[in-house]
Amino acid sequence: MTPAAVLVVDDDVFFRSFCSDVLRQEGLRVRAASSGAEALSALGQELVDLVLADIYMPEMTGLELLQEIKARHPAVDVVIMTGYASIDTAVRALKHGAADYLRKPFAAEELAAVVRATLEQRQLVREHSRLKRQLELYELARAFQGVDDPDRVTALGLEALAGATRSDLGLVLRPADPAGPLGVAGRHGLDADEAEALRDALVTRAERYLRGLEGPRILGRARLLRILADRSRGPEVRELLFLPLRPRAGLDGVVVLGRGRGGERFSPDDAANAHFLVQQMELALEAAERFQEARQLAFVDPLTDLYNARYLERAIDEAIRETERSGTPFSLLFLDLDRFKEINDAHGHLTGGKVLIEVSRLLQANVRENDILVRYGGDEFVVVLPGADTRAAVEVAERIRQAVRSHRFLGREGRDIRLTASVGVATYPDDAGSREELVDKADRAMYRNKEASRDAVYEARLL
């Protein structure tokens, strides 16, 4: 366990040396200062548990120093000492937040006893605070536990981390795949450009350091200046706290928390609190990502990687809600491959499967990015066209029909398999008032083609 750190402040060189020697013999880490200004400078540079200060010093008295310490570093305990003691002086010091009081001259044993008692009391208070803080951290973690969206877990986790550590900015860097570069997965207190600029600076100059983290690490101003020297924009950063994020093997990431120029330095407690919350984030992210994988398997056709019929219900319901909100119609295409059974019979089901995969790629090439493609079953496909009226939907259907008709399937294998498709078009709310009716109308329109000429597009409004 690291020994407690004590700062001795006295303009009298004899007492300064005497106190320092006694406290070092007690196994404490000791630093000395000859004035209040020097003491405040030292407190700004390193973590101190206890300040032992003379009450009468030139320029800044012990009481003034006590007030400054409590304002700037409230977690630091202060013991006041003086050779001009009175009950009034003691009361004033205690009222201003002093932990105890020593009257000069005092023996080494008395000094050691007062400092030891103050540090023991400090430890008890810190332990109580730690347990209380642990409960508070559990409460913070509840905000993202049980959330099934990884992006939402990241956002809520970063918000909790920033609040728990009083950070001005936060960044989550994760690779999209095990071999990929670290990218911005979440941000706090930064706009998108600032987040990318900070990410670029860190990855360019410190990626090996980031990926090799085994625990929380605080990066101070000197090294930050070297890493962030060329950053063109973003808030000024005084200190960064890095924490490894490993929710899944092979997808290592890092959480970056920062404090600006006016903020205090990160303390060991800050690092410990952040580490606890990151561990909770790891568990929540793993659960959310596994949930998404399971849902993906439940909603995706394994042969074509298009959505399946189970997902179609959700997609149509969402499109109906959007239409009710905005008043903009949407359309549904129901596509069936003509005489596809003959391909299976003539070439086998393995070849038939390859043809279906190529059909799915043709569909992807002929629709918009926000259109939803579904393999409904067998050789039937459905396309949901958000915001498309009947006229726009017919244009898409014709484009798909012609693409299928003109395509040479399995041409890369030196084969020449030809296909045509029949497509039914139905629009909500013009042709149907519910999900079931919309699918039925598009299906019936498609079968009207089958009964007639095949290789055509038929509108539900003509039924």
C-alpha cells in the first residue's frame, strides 16, 4: 500500500526540518514548503493527503492557506500548528475546516500521534465514502444495464462515466472488426469533427499504447502536448484518462476521458470509479451485442442475407406508422421467379440456391439504400419502398423485372441460365388499410401476372 503523502508548510526552517524528519520516520512520504504560495503550487502538482501548516507565516497566513486548500482541494486534510496558541485561534482553525491543532513547541511523539490519528480518521471517512460511492456507481450503471442496443449502451455508459469523474469530454474508440482501426464509437462533450480530430491524433501517435492498456492510465500535460500538437480544433485538454474496453475477445477498444484546463487532475479514486463503470459497460455491451446477433439470425435469411418474412411484419408496421405520421404513402412489391422449379429440376437445388443469391444481388443493385429487401420464401421476394407512391413503385418494379430478364445467371461459371419475374405492386393506404391486406393485395397482383403472361408488373388497384 502506498504511504500517505504529507506536505509540511512552515517559514521556520528548523520546524520544517524537524516535522519532516519525524514524519519520514513514521513511514510517510513528505514534501516541505516555506510559504503558502509554494504549498499551493505543490498541491497543484501532486496528490497530498495531509497538510501540516504553521498558522503565522508572512504573505499568507495558515488560516488563509487553510481556506485556499478547502476551496481548491477539499479532499486534503489540514492540521494547523502555532507557537501563539489560544482557544480562539484553535476554534477559528477548526471552523475553517482544520482536522486538528498542534501547539508549538511539541514533542515528536505528539506530532506523530496527531498526524497518525488524522490519517486514520481520514481512512475511515474514505472507506465510508468508498462504500457510499460504490452504491452510487451501481445506480449509475443501472442506466445502461439491460439495454439491447450497443450504441445506446455506449452513449449511456459514456454519460455515466463523464458524470462520475467530472470529465469535460469523453470518447469511446472501438474497431469495427478485429483487424480494423480504432474508430469513434461514442462521444461526450465533443462534436463529430472534434471527436474525429482527437481520435486521429491519438491513433496516429499512440495506437500501440492504447491497444496495450492493461488498466486505467492517466496521461499528463507534457505527453499530451506531443500527441495533440497538430490537432487543428477542439477544446483544450489538460489531462486524459484512458481505460481499456474489452467486451468481446478480439474487439479491444478504449475509453478516453478528459478534463480541460480549468479542471482538477484525475485522482486514483476517479480512475477506480471509471474502471468499475467500464467493467459494467463491458458486460452490458457483450449482452447487447449477443442480443443483436441473435436477433439478426432470427430476422435474416441464411442463404441470401436478405431479411426474412418474420422481419417483414416489423418493417411494414414501421412504414405504416411513418405514413400515419407524415401522410406520405409507401409501396410493396411482391416478386416471384417464373418457372423457377424447372431450374431446380434441371440443374439441382445447389444451382438453384446460387441463382437465388444472384437474384438478391440484382435486387440490391436496383433499389435505394433505405428500401427493405425480403426473401419471403422459396423463390418469392418482397421489397418495401418507403415514401414511394404507386407510380414510383411501378418504375422500380419494371427496373427489377428487366434486370432479371436480361441477366445471365451463373455467367461467371460459364453457364447461361435465364429467368423472368412477375411482380405485384400495392400501395398503402391507397390499396390497403392494414399490413395483412397490403401483403395480400401485392401477392394477388403478382399471381394475376402468373395467370396471364408472366414476366410483367401488375398493380393491385387493377384487381
